[in-house]
Amino acid sequence: MSANALLAIKESLNEKVRAQDKLLGRKETLLEQLDKLGCSTFAEAETAIDTLEKDIEKKEKLFKESLEDFKDKYGNLL
């Protein structure tokens, strides 16, 4: 194997190691953010997100209903 081929392999390996280090750093940052939100795993975060989305849907529905009631009662004043 030529020296150029070995250097290319070495550089490719170094790039992959840098990319891996970057991803590991990003993972650590995300896990720290999850911990601040009270979740210790990505699965817990997904469950929390699902719960929040359902809560948002319920509250949006209630808001729309309340807005319609308001318009029915006080729309003539607007």
C-alpha cells in the first residue's frame, strides 16, 4: 500500500473520529436538556411530548369553544 493511500485512510479515520466526537457532544447536551425538563431518557421525553400535545389539543378545543361562546354573547359589542 502506498504512503498516499495510508495518509488518505488516516485522514478519513480522523474525520470519522471528529464526527463521532461531535455527535457524542451533541448527545450529552441533549441529555442535559432532557434532565432539566425532568426526563432521563429519550423515551421518557417522547412520552412527555405526547402528553403535552394531547393537553394542547384539549386546551385549544376549549379555547375555540369559549371564544365562540364569547362571540355569541358579546359579538354585537365588537
